[in-house]
Amino acid sequence: MQNKPNARQSLASILLRTALLGAIGLAASGLTGCSTANTSAMRYSPAAVAALSPTAEVVPTFEAVRLAKQYVVENPGCDYLVGSGSSMLPLYKDHTVVVTRQAKLADLQAGMTAVYMGDAGRPVAHVLVQRTSDGWVAQGVGNATCDATRVTADNLIGVVVKAYEPTSSPLAALVNEASARSAVASLP
């Protein structure tokens, strides 16, 4: 008996294909190379990213954090954070909730999405491009250049093992919900 995919699975499949085609298009156009002097010849492999960085599961807005928390409880050594920005498009949209698993530097592979503490003191989630003598070179899928900061044992937080993409911005949903409640509460 063959199972028919539900609408969520079909949408996830379409999004995965779109993300992969976008990444392949970027690679073909040469926009994935790192342009700093030490990393000008590096490219990440879209196939490695697809194999080693999980595609985000599209879920209702407030389910993203709940599902991430549940995953963390069920999987020791994991934590979660909410992404911000567009550097990982088309793989991860702004506000995607990513779950990380602690990892050793020796276990990292090119194509994994690693989360590390950046120079600005904020976590950065980018794809690992190449191992060097002073750490891993990382790059946002949507960025034309590699990160200046290397991923090292000292700044590595973990690798992304699960991702949840909310159907809309949680912040916008909270604002809309608050304004709807205040309008109802102010009625005579």
C-alpha cells in the first residue's frame, strides 16, 4: 500500500527542491566562493549542504519553538535558538528555529551548518566550507563571502540537527494577537 503525502509533506518537498535549485544556481553563478585573500578558491557543495544540513520543517507559527523545546527535552546535548537574518536563504528563512547538538571539532564535515559564537558576541549559524589549520571556514548559503571568524573548539556551540520554519514571524503574530485582544478588551 502506498501512502499519499499530506499537504505539509508536499510543501516541505517543494521547499527542499526550491532551496536546492537556488543553492545550485548560486554555485553555478560563482557566488558561493569566499572572496577573502586566504579563501578565494573555496566553494561549498550544495549536495553536501543538502545531505548534512537539515531542511526546515514548515510548521504553524507558535509550534516552531514548542517543537524545538520538545526535541531538546527528548535529546540530551541539544539546545535551540531562533535565527535572524537572510544569510542562510534559501535554506533557512528569518525566524527559523534551529536545534543544535553539541559536537566535537573533529566530527565536523563540510556541508554541515554549525552554530558558533561570532566576533560580535552573537551566535552565527553558517555552513562549513573547509577545514584549515586555524579552524573551519564558514559561509552563509546566501552570502557571497566567507565569514572572517573561523569556527574553532573555543567558539563552537554545535551543529544544526533539526529546523522548524514558522509560517509567519512569531513577533508579528504576537503583535497581531495583542492588538486583537486589546481591541476586544476595550469594547463596552
